[in-house]
Amino acid sequence: MKTTCLSFIILPLLLYSCVQKDSKKVLDNPVPRLQSGLTEDTACLLSQVAYCTDIPAALDQYMPGWSLVWEAAELNGNHAFVAGNGREYALAIRGSLINFSWAAFQNWIYQDLHVSVQEKWPFSADSTTARVSEGAYTGWENLCKMQDRRTGQLLLPFLDSLVTAGAPLLITGHSLGGNLAAVYGSYLWQALQEKGRKNFHLNVISFAAPAAGNAAFAADFNKKFPGSVRVENQYDIVPKFPTASGIRSLGELYNDSLPAGDIEVGYKNLRIPLPKLFTLLNTGLTVLEFTSGLSPYEQTNGNGTQIKVPLSGKYPGREVLNWLNEAGYQHSIERYALYEKVAVISCN
């Protein structure tokens, strides 16, 4: 409970600043020429499009030749769509939506932050030890229940029809979307195997994703998807949650210009250095491991594909909000888009 409460204080604040983009139509930026197929640049564009309310317009503008083929209504704060170009297809899962809405509240309370409880993950080689956070499990359940707005078709049979036809399929997302991409990808791989599908082309590429499960889940995922990619900005705090080593590292993250040791947090006379808060978060997880049988979280893809985005220089000083604003800046999908050299998509 301590871990959940402290996380509730930090993460919504920083991510509120990172996903609030210009409220302009998606038609403001120049259209880039897609350089590849189902690789990082395409995945990054699709992960951005997932934040848009008018997905067909965004695809027309930024991904010529791609069109929407399946889209569900939002379900309990989650949203996903499938797009394709006639040869290749991708499932894109929306990331964390932080604003003053019930959907945002559900994303953070019931999914991103609900790591203090774990569920057994039956879609793995070792279903007795593989576990995912209850939040990730809830997100997976939501994806399984989603139906296409037009046809009413569930996601699994639709994707199965694409794979059966021999089409390569990518699963992608940013932040929570990347977290759920790993979880749904693991499930889909197992489901296709059980249906007797052979030699299917399925991969996962994620950006800024927090860890979804424990070491057994990560090992099983890595075996299923040896070509998968998890892109992580070294200055992005979200992919460091909720692993113990990642949380411990937060206190030294921005030492060049925003040293956490110079920042205190608290209320009135009850104030502690920011690194101490991260120590408490880590201690809370450790206590849960001993008292509740929580299995330590571990990222997929090892250290992932590490990138380094320069500090913005916009938030100097010793106020905690400056530190959080920098964290939000580093987590933004825009930082990843610039790294991948694709257009930055501004959604309304």
C-alpha cells in the first residue's frame, strides 16, 4: 500500500506534463517518407497515432498507404486499433492518457499503479511461476473484450485471420501501450500456437514501457520474440518502474542540472530529500515481496535499446515540480519520435 500511494503522488504529476500536447489538428507537420516496413520508425508513428481521436485522418496524413481496418470503442480507459497497408498490419495500443477524465483515472489507479498485486500468467512455458501485475492483467482482459465498432468482431479472431492469411503483424505502443503490447503479444503468440498456426510473422516494438511482469514472464517473452525491440530513453523514469534497480537509480537521474539530492518533498515540516522518497518506494516493493509473495519485476529485452535525450534546460532550480516536468519531457512520445526521425504528430 505504501508503494502504491507514493507512486500515486509522483507518476500522475509527471505524466500529466508529458502527454499534454498542442491541441491542434493532426495536419500541421510535414509528411515523412516511410523508410521501412514493420520496424521502429513505423512503430513510433503508429504509437503516436494511437493518441489521436481521428485515427483515419492521422493515418492519411502521416502514413500514406495505411488505413484503419479494426478499431474498438474505448473500454475502461484502454483503446487500440489495427491498421495495415495491404501487405503488413499492426496493432497499436494507446498509452497513458492523463487528463481530467475517468479514463485517465482508471489507467493510473487500476493499471499503471496497481503493481502491488500480481496475477499468474497462464500463457507462458512456465505458467506456474510467470506473473504480471494486476494492472497489466486488467489491461489484457480489456483488450480481449474489445469489439470492432463496425463489425463487432473481437480482436483475437480478427488478428488470427490476418496471420492465417500470411500477413506479418506488429504490436506496438508507448508507455502503458508498450506495457500492454508485451502482455498481449505474449498471449497472442500462445493463442496462435494453440490454434496450430505455424511460421507466423509476429513481433513487438515498444517505447517507454514500464515492466509488466516478473523474471519468468520476461524470459518467456524474450524467447517468444527474439527480434522484439524495447526502446528506452535513459532519462525516462517510467521504464524504470516498477523494477527495484530502476527505482534505486532515479535519485541520480538528472544530476547534471537537476540533482535530486538538492530537492526536498513533503508537507510543511515533514520533508525528505527526493532520493529518500525513491528509497522508500524501493523498500515498499521489497516489503511486499516478503510479506505478500510479490515476485520482483523485470524488464523484457534486458536493458532494451537505450537512447539518451539531452536534458531540456527548461526546468532549472530546486523545486520538485521542475524535476517532474523534466521527467515528463523525457517520457513524451515526442522525444522518441525525434530519435526515430519520424514526424511528431500533434493530436487534438
